[in-house]
Amino acid sequence: MAELGSGGPNRSLNTWVRSSWGPLALMGLLGRIHPLLVDVRVFLQPLTASVEKQREPAPRTEPDRQRGPDHELYRDLLTGGGEGGKPLGISTVTRTHAILRKSFGDAVLVDELIPANPVERAKRPKATLNEPGSVWTATQLRTFLAAVRQHRLFAFYHLGAYTGARRGELLNLRWSSIDLDAKQITISGSTGIIAGKRIEGATKSGRSRVVSIDDETVAVLREHSRDQAADKLLVGERWRGTQDGYVFATGWGNPIHPDSVGWLMTKTIRAYNAPKEGPRPAEQLPHARVHDLRHIHATTLLLAGVPVHVVAVRLGHADPAITLRVYAHVIRSAEVAAADVFARVMNEAA
């Protein structure tokens, strides 16, 4: 069995774990778990001890007792595992467990560094999927889109509402990923800000997906493309975009900061509710986040009777069961209506 040492082929634990995290690191998770990024051994000490124990020959009279990572690891991450001692969300800690499990699984099956995976004995924290609260109606969404229509990022909000894509997925979108003739976009990556730096990686599910778009959205994107071409022509050689540039960029071609779209949405809603000139609208527009556009898309489709598995594909959920859990309240309301539908069909057949 190979040694888990340091130098040359005998790689250190830090080096091995870092290299084995590969694709999962693209999710931007490592940047959020500051202590792990600085020194892997800090939080993997229980695992290191377990690995060393596995390498020592155990007495034949006693069973080999492997123990997984101390549960204090997950507790510490939840309470202060982020940068600057900030708490981490349950989903981040759950994904940390998945990374550790995968890394040590590779150590067993691929690198053959240890005989068994110590993480298998650990109890991962369970995440609770909260149902989204109240979301805009279709009329309220139309009101917001009309209010932001003249802004250069109008197409961002329109595409978010009409595809259900996540904020980071939209900001990572390139023009090569859009086929206006086929009326579809390919979502293959995401963008986020980690420790003040822009990070690009895989989507939340780790998979790419193709999402169909309607004729109105095609027209919106064509107009957006023309506007961006005009920006590029205006600044000339000072244009900072690449050949395969971002669909949503600044007037200089730079990528949009994720916080900017949230701030602009809030500013637009406030300006609509309290205009500088003229009377206030009879119905105020409730506050909403960029992510709420995704919820509006999902609830609208589900209430219209679109199958759950189709909605799950559009949203990029790895399993339709996730869609069922997140939007259980919508499914329930549709189920109540189903009873009336069946009764009406039976009455018409009488």
C-alpha cells in the first residue's frame, strides 16, 4: 500500500486532499471554508488520526474500529467555519461532507492509500428545504419588467423570469451558449463572489442543461445583442470583453458583479413605489430578490399543469424530488384543484 507521507510520490495529506477535490472545488466551496483552505489539517485532524490508525496493524484480538470525522467538525463549521469566523449554511456543510466522502473514497478505491473510508461512519448534517414564501403574481412581474425596461440589464431580468435560471448561471452565460434560431440556451456554469474575488465554476448540480426560450425572449436577446454591439463600437479599442463575451456585461465589456443585479432590482422597485414625480401607484410592488424570479417561473409552470419532471429540468434540479419538496405548497394547491377536474369530467360524461 502506498504511503501517505510527504515529498515525491509520498504526498502529504494536504496535497492529496487538495488534488482530489478537483471538480468539486469549482463550486467555490473551498473559498468559503477559510480554515480548510488555509490548512486542511486543522479540520481533518480526526480523519488524519483515523487514517494513521488504519495504517497500524491492529491486534488480532480486537476488532478494527475505524471512526469517522468527529461530529464537532460539522458543528464548528456551522457555527464559525466561514471566513472571519462567520457561520456556514447547512447546505455548505453538507457539501463539505460530500467532498470529504468523495476524497477519502478515492483514497481507498483509486489511490489505494487506506483500506477503508473513515468518512462513511460520519453523520452528515441534514438540510431542511424551506418552501419559498409569497412570490409575485404574473401581473406584478409584468409591472417590474416594464419598470426596468429602459435599463441596459433589462434582458437579464427577463431571461431570469422566463427560464428560471439562477443569478450566477445568467452572469456566467456566454453568447456561444445561446442559439436564437433554435430558441434555446445552454447553461453550463455559474459565477459567484468568494472573498471578494469573482469565481467561475460548474452549476449547482454539476451538470449543464439546455433550456428552451419563447419568441418574446428571443426578440429581447436580439435587441440586447444589438445594444451590446453598439457599446463595443462606442468604446472601440478600450472594450474589455473577449471574443466569446458575456451576455451580460458592463458598458466596457467587463463581467457584471453579482451584487449589482440585486441592488438594481431593489432600486427599481423603490423608484416604482415612490416616484420622484407624479402620484404613487395604487398597488405597491412588494420587495423581491433576483432569486424570486426563479420561484415565479417554477410556481407559474406548476400551477399551469406542467409536469414536475419538466420543471425540474428547466430549474436544473438533479432530482425531481427536490422540486417536489421545495414547491410542495404549489403541488398541494394543484392537487386540490385536481379533485374538481375529475368531478367535472365525470359530470360531462353523464
